[in-house]
Amino acid sequence: MVDGKSVDTSMGFTPLAGLMMGTRCGDIDPALPSYLEKATGQSTQEVVTMMNKESGFLGISKASNDFRAVHELSEQGCEQAKLALKMFANRVIATIGSYAATLNGVDVITFTGGIGENSDYLRRTVCENLTYLGVELVADSAQKVGRISTEQSRVVVKVINTDEELMIARDSYRLAS
Ligand SMILES: Nc1ncnc2c1ncn2[C@@H]1O[C@H](COP(=O)(O)OP(=O)(O)O)[C@@H](O)[C@H]1O
Ligand SMILES: CC(=O)OP(=O)(O)O
Ligand SMILES: [Mg+2]
């Protein structure tokens, strides 16, 4: 965001682009769908369904689309769950890096949504890899909302509760009036 306006997003024509999600694969090599069709004999629609509904956390962990469940399994030693968490964290780290490059540095990083608001584990894992930006988290970053970076941190890190319904209602009202 620059001056309150979005200048970049990880999603594209559909939410399939960008980060992996509960059941979406996120960015992949564009050559992969046609390869999979040939290799597995699945139709284009079947591959699209797989990419949207059977991939992401569910596809990699082979267990659940729910971050909490995948995190719990990884704590119990499940290698597929560990891989899913690692892939997600790496992609969040890379996406923040690309935004930092596009924006020539960032003032604020906000964690929000189901995982961002709730998983201190994910926030800490991501921020451990952002020391090059000068990110430093407070010891107790498990709080639900507000600033979680130290006074010295060169980037302000915040947890903000999302309210998609309110934003959709506001945008709809603005477009309709
Ligand atoms: N307390 C929590 N700790 C960790 N993850 C959580 C917690 N509560 C919700 N989540 C995760 O948030 C995700 C859903 O977030 P949400 O922003 O609603 O995503 P989506 O838009 O994909 O439905 C789920 O993976 C869920 O496990
Ligand atoms: C992008 C997004 O939030 O998708 P969904 O809630 O349908 O998983
Ligand atoms: Mg959603």
C-alpha cells in the first residue's frame, strides 16, 4: 500500500495466483497444468479443480487445509506437515521481499486474516527472515492486535484484525451510489 492505495497484490486474475492457501497451490510453473494433463490423463477442468481445491496446505500435508491442524501435526513430527509450513513461510517471506523491492523499502508490515492474526509461530518464523529490513519483534508477539515490533525496529510490524465483510459492504455501497 502507498498512501492508502494498493499498488501490488500477490493474487492475480483469480486467487489461485500468489501465495499457497488452504487448498490452492499458489504460483506454479505455467507449464505444469498441461504437463499434468498429459502425464495423468486428467482433463483441464480436473487439473483446475485439483489446483484450487486439493492443493496448498491440504495437498502438501496430505492431511488438512487448516493451518492449526497442520501446525499440530508438524509438532508431532509429521514431515509432510513440516514441509507445508516451510513452503508457506518461505513464500510469505519471498512475497514480502518482492513488495519491499517494489516499494523501495517498507514502513509497516501488517499481519492479518486467519493465520496472520492468530499464529504467532508463523509471524515469528517470517520475521526471523526479515532482519535485513531491520525488523525486530518484541518478546511477547503473541498478542491479538496492535504493534508487535520493538521501539528500535526499522519497520513497524502490526497485527490488525481483518473485516472483509465491512470492506465489501463499503465498496458495494460506493459503487452503487
Ligand atoms: N488460532 C489460530 N491459530 C492458527 N491459525 C488459525 C487460528 N484461527 C484460524 N486460523 C487459520 O486461519 C485460516 C483461515 O483464515 P482465513 O483468513 O479465514 O482464510 P480463507 O480466506 O482462506 O478462508 C485457517 O487455516 C485456520 O487454521
Ligand atoms: C482469496 C480467498 O480468501 O479465498 P477463499 O476465502 O475463498 O479461500
Ligand atoms: Mg478468504
